[in-house]
Amino acid sequence: MSVAFTELDNLCVNVIRGLSLDGVEKAKSGHAGLPLGAAPMAHVLFTRHLRFNSQDPKWFNRDRFILSAGHGSMLQYSLLHLAGYDVSLDDLKNFRQLNSKTPGHPENTHTPGVEMATGPLGQGVAHSVGFAIAEAYLHTKFPNVDHHTYAICSDGDLMEGVSNEAASLAGHLKLGKLIWLYDDNGITIDGTTALSFTEDVEARFNALGWHTLKIDGMDLAAVDAAITAAKADPRPSLILAKTVIGFGSPKLAGTNKAHSNPFGAEELAITKAALGLPSEPFYVAEDVAEYYASVARQGEEAHAYWQTTVTPELQQIIDGDLGSEWRQALPSIEEKVATRKASETTINAISSFLPTLLGGSADLAESNLTTQKGLGEFSAENHGGKNINFGVREFAMACVVNGITLHGGARAFGGSFLVFSDYARPALRLAALMEIPSIYVFTHDSVGVGEDGPTHEPVEHLTSLRAIPNFNLFRPADANETVAGWKVALESTHTPTLLALSRQALPPLSPTDVRNHPAERGGYVIREASADAKVILVGTGSEVQHCVAAQTVLEAEGIPTRVVSLPSWLLFERQPAEYRASVLPKGVPTVSIEAGSTLAWPRYAHVNLGIDRFGLSAPGDVVMKELGMTADAVVAAAKSAL
Ligand SMILES: Cc1ncc(C[n+]2csc(CCOP(=O)(O)OP(=O)(O)O)c2C)c(N)n1
Ligand SMILES: [Mg+2]
């Protein structure tokens, strides 16, 4: 039997509402509508269910909470403040100001207690599936890793396709500790959901294999009972909580006018009065503060107890310490193989030394070569397998990879064709913004795909992915650069890595010392000139071989020629200026070649060979030749550059 709710609980809810209203009013921007309607469910969750330690926000076995509807950020900040996180009243007063702990939308890099960046609707809930997978997997190895993952989501979250992709996967996988609270207020920015969202959401989630509950979200006891029932059900749960956006405001409640923007002094005063709050801005009643402090103390105690159950083995996992054996196991590959094949060899050489590396593909495992052989499938019946069948859901896959990575204790990768990175791109961007080391294995990285034709041939993708800040697009030239790429990806702590891998076989060109490979610097001289270079040829991936072949021709003609392999612009640009200048000195005529857009290449080269059109359907080598990706073209370009 749960303890009855009292007037104090109502006061807590209204204090949360008041803080959210004041934050938005002071910032003169933001979204108070959601906090006013969702405060009851958030209060019940934080005080009666969510396990956390605000003094140690990273406690490994905490429940994870994600405000998927990130526009309601003041709701989360108000709760974090009350719950004792390092988010002060002054921080609340600095809502949306430069370098504050309370940015416009939640960001994990800015605020203790914020698990991930939210705001791009749909992605918070989609990432929550990754958190739940990480927990479910780790629970099979360490039974004391045992927590729930909660998300509060909005109409917009559930309209976005990615939430359905992710929910479909979560239902299939029976992620029973995943609970979404749906702020079902029937309002979005443009009006009521009658405009565009009239399906039976409950029936849809039932069909996806979820446990669903429909409740009055303004009723504390109903919320409490629903969360209790959700925790007991072996399926993921969706609690459809009917709420009133802008609750308390006589003029705005229940309308889209309550969604965003400050209420203005007059409506603010009337709303606070209606909620029984004093007009004093950022008011926190003493007994509310005390109550939340007592809840926080329970969390500290729970953490202290749990900590006594942690074995050294689990501690290593918590610390993200991958050990050293996997590095020793990195293979050196002498053969001419596709870089996707080299990636498969690498994965399978190291995965048994990385017991918490999870991965899979969006229904292309046979093509992406992402399977960790013999290490089991992650399924509804077995949450202990390392291979995840993501299904044809690239966007949800990338969100799940990020969610697993954010959870900690596990690392994750997901694969598909590079051309379909477009489907996943919003999550790739978010990984870079959240500063997490997700790994994406995108194969079939050029028009070398061939017969499948232009719909399947990436052209602009390399350039476009390089444009994402803090995103490591790594396109290896051969097998050993691929191994080096995996090493970089696994050693990364704050940067996601995308391995862009070839379908077709590539000759071995690069050094064999994969534990100390120059590709880790992003760019390096792979073939030095016979004398002071008169021309430099720079390429990435499958085109580096053409630079090497062209060098032989040019050197034979008496033109000292250097070849530079540039698998990662990001890593290269993080090198000291002297190193970069030593590899690509200014003033030496330079030719680039890459089977993709030339748009950004003038940054490195004077003459740029690339593909600034869509590809063609024909055998891959024929398409490459037809579109000028040849050693002959490099020779000609080098002569024109001289
Ligand atoms: C992917 C994405 N598209 C658009 C937006 C802009 N946006 C912010 S909130 C919102 C919808 C608001 O409706 P709802 O999600 O129901 O939130 P509520 O108004 O109920 O707070 C939109 C379109 C966004 N944040 N993310
Ligand atoms: Mg809504």
C-alpha cells in the first residue's frame, strides 16, 4: 500500500509549477505549458519511484530519467533543484542564459542529473530504449545492476516516426523496465491534436507489444498506481496520462497559447493565485524543500547500500575501463580485402575481450559484416546476447547505440549502408553534441557499390558528415587503417566515430603496426617522395590506391611525388599545426581524390577530383572508371597542378 498523498504533495506540485513559470518569465522565453500539466506525474515519479543520488548524479544503478519533450526543460531543472542536485535557485534564474547550467533545452554536458540532450522530439524516447537495453544486458551479467528507465514524452514525441521505430523494437525485445509517461494533453504548437494526430495511440502501443495504461495525469494517486503497475509488468509500459497544458492559467490552460512564451506579468499573477502560490518569484515553501531533501537522503542511503554489492569486476565496467587485452588482440591484416571485411576480422578478434561491447546492424549484418560470431543474439528470451538485430530501423538503431553508450558500462555500434546514414543523421549529430563515443559502421561507402545504382551510392555523405562538429568520420584506405579506426573508436571518450567502409577489396598499403598506426593521427604520409615533393596526392579510402599508382607513374617521369592518406579530417585537424604542415605543406601543388563531393576539398588541395553528381547503375569498377576515379586521372590532374 502506498502512502496517501497529502496537501504537501499538492504544494510540491504547485511549487514546481511556480518555478517553471518564473524561469520562463525571467528568461522571456521558454515553455511553461508542459511543466504546468506534467508537474503531477513528475512529482510522483521523483518522490515515490525514481531512485537517484543527487550528491552523486552518476551513481551507476540509478534509475535513468529522460525528459524527451525537452522543451519542458524548466520542469526538469525545477525538479533537479528541489531534489538537491547542483542546480541552485540562481541557476534557475539564469535559465537560457549564456553558459548557464540551465540551457534552453536539457544538455547532459551542462547539467548534473540530465542524462542526455533532448529537444529534437522523438529522440529522447528512442534513446531511452538504448538505456533499457544496456541495463537489461548488464543485468544478466551483474544482477545487482537493476534499475528502471523512465521518460516523459509529449504528443510531438509520439508523432515522430523514430519513437515508433524504437517502441516497436522495445516491445519486440520485452524491455520490461522501460516506462514512458505520455503527457497526453491533446495540444501541440499549431493547435489541438485533432489537426493531425487522431490515431488510437493506446491501441498502437498494444499492437507493438507494450503494456498500456490510460489515466488522469492530474491525479497523483492514479499516476502512482500506474507507475507501480508498469514496474510489475514484463513488457515496456506506456502510461497515457491525460493532462491539461498550462494548468492553472485561466486564460491559457488547455490551449496551444500555453505551449511557449512567458505568460506576462498579469497572467502570471492570476495563475499563481489560482495555484495558491504567493507572488514571490522562485518561491520554494520550506516544507517542500524539506520533503524533497528527505527523498534525496533515501536515495543517498540506497546508493550507499548498493555500493557494498559492487565487485571489482563490475567496478571496472562502471569505470569504462576496457582493459588491455583487446589491444593486444588487434589483428594485423596483410591481404587485399574490403575494409568492411577487415572490420569484421577486427570485431571478431577483440569482441571476446570486450564483454560489454554490443552491436548489430539494421538488417544488413551479412553486408556490413558486424556480427560478433558465437556471442549470442540479444532477444526477448535472452537479454545476454551481444548481437542486436535492429531491424530496418536506422534512426532508432543510432538512437539505441547512443542510449547504450550514454548508459555507461557498455559500448555499442550499429551498422548499415553509408547512403542510409541520412536516415540516422539526427542521432549522429546528437551523439557529437552530447560528446559520447558511439560507433557507427557504415559500409558500401561509395559509388563502388555499383549495380544497385545511385539510390544506394553515397556521394555527398562524406562531406556532409564531416560538417558535423566533433564527429569523427573515419574512411580507411586499407585493412590496417580499418583496424586503427576501430582502435580510435574504442579509445575515444567524447567523440563519436563513423567507420566508412568499402564494399570492394582494397590492396594493403599502410603500415602493419596496428597498435601504433599513423592513421590514428587522421592524416599521414603513406608514400614519401624520392626527393623534395614537387606534387602531393591526397586521398581517402578506396582512392588512396590510385594516388599510390599515380605516384609510381609520376616518379618514373622524374616528378618527386608524395602520397598522403587522410582517413579522418577531424583527427588530423586536432593535430598540432607543425605536424599538419609537415604532412601537407602549403605551397606544394596538391591534388585530392575522393569518390564523393569535392565541396570541402579546396581546404586541402588545389585540384580536386571527386563526384559532384549522382552515381550510376553498373558494376562498381565500371562506375568508378566512368566517374573518373582512376590513377590516370590523378596523373593528369597532378600535371595540371604543376
Ligand atoms: C523534431 C522536432 N521538430 C519540431 C520541433 C519544434 N517543436 C517543439 S515542441 C513542438 C510540439 C509541441 O507539441 P507537444 O509535443 O505536444 O508539446 P506540448 O505543446 O504539449 O508541450 C514542436 C513542433 C522539435 N522540437 N523537434
Ligand atoms: Mg502536447
